Amino acid sequence: MLRLAVATDAETLERIRDPLSERGIEAAYVPTTGRVQPLSEPVAEHSFDAGFVYPSRMMEGGVADALLGVPWVNDREAVLRSRNKAETLARLDRAGLPTPETVHVSNPADGSALRAAFERLDPPVVIKPNSTTRGIGIAKAADLDSFLGICDYLSLIHDYRATGDKSFLVQEFLPDARDVRAMVVDGEYAGAVERRLPEADRAAGRWKHNVHRGATAAAVDLPDEHRRLAEDAAEALGVRWLGVDVLVSDGRAVVTETNARPTVDSVTKYEPGFYDRFAALIRRTADA
């Protein structure tokens, strides 16, 4: 049986383990954080044929990569490319795909440059750390003083010498947008969910539809043009296993970001044959 190293012991592993086992692939957890690893010993007791997605922490991932010595479905470059929101949007824009109007700010940036970034867009604007996930640190500012105050906080964080990414995005706000996560497996659309906050939360002014912040994810049937948009985004980034986040507002669909380490949802939310295609991708990775 082919063995797949999975560096995340979470819902995804529990969901993929049995379907992959039925297709001759054993998915096993390989811890890379919160542990002590002698570098003269292997990461795991048994050898593996492939890795699922590169670990989220790049330093620990480098150690695991060196000791495991396996190809990854999504390797380090794929994860880094997707995590860098500004790079993702720049690559998608160069490929002719629709994205929100966005300004990339690299600190330290002076007040006049920040003011120009704010005035380039119609308020309110969204301020988004360049490489966080799950909606962490995302804020909205309707006026210049509020915007500059948020930028001040980010400057304080970026002034810390150990901070790796010292940049953030200023982005147009799309009101009443539908928030869709489309999955692309080896270049083909594989299903989608719409993430939505409860009505009471939306009435209270909440607008970030992140599942980790209380939203629910329900399967949706995307129109062909949105499916192609997700596939084109994966092709432009060169990532084989990708979650593509699409906002749909007032008849306009844009790719806001992507996730090369997406959570796998229940199989009922994907297209027929999802796990057959997933297993084929893992086998092709192992044979590379």
C-alpha cells in the first residue's frame, strides 16, 4: 500500500484517511511541530512514498522534508506562492484573471504613501496582512484616520526584528459579497462551498465569512464561468491541489486569495469522483 505523510493532525486527516485507504493509500500523521527531533533519526518509524502538503511552518517543514525525502503533492514553493497574497494577486492579474483592486504595502512606508494608497480606493477599504490565514488580522476602515491607525499597529508589529513578512494589502471592499471556496484537483474543478455567517451576525455588522469565525460552509453548484475562473487561477499559479476563494458581488466575480493547504470538507460537498482524482494525483506525485 502506498504511504502518504500528512503533516496536519486535524479534520482533514480524519476525512481523507478512509476514502484513501479504500483506494490503496495509507494516510498517516507525521508531527513536525511541538516535538523534539534528533536530526540523525528519521521523522517517522516507517518510510513514506509521498507527502500531502508541505508543513505550514517553513523551518520545521524544511527539516521534515530533508528527513522524509519524499515528493509533495504541494511542495514548499507551491505553499509559499499561495500564502503570499500579494504575489498570488499579481500573478493572477498578469494572467488576465479578475482580482480586487489592491495595493501592496511594504513597511516602513511613510504617511504620504499610505494616504495615497487609501485615496486610490473608494472607502471603506480592507486592510489585510499579506500572509495570514483564517481571516486573522483583517480589518476595515471607512476613513483616513482609522486607516492610518491600523497601519500604525502594523508598523509596530513589523518593527519587531523577528517578523518575517513586513507587508500588508489595502484592498477594495465588495459589499454583500458571496464568499465561495472552490477546490481544484490537478487542474480540474472538484466542488465548492459557500461560507456564510448567520443572519444575526450579519445584521450586527459582521462581514468576514470565515468558518473559523462562526460561518457555515454549504455545498453550492457554481456556474461554468466561476468553475473556469478557479481552474485558470490554479493553472496560473502552477498549484495542483488548491482552494480558490472567489467573492461574487453585484454580478462581478473576483479571486481574492488561494490556499495551497485547504481543509478537506465532507465528500458530499464535492463532485463525483473527487477521491478517485485525489488518489490519482497522489500516485502520480509518488511516481514522479
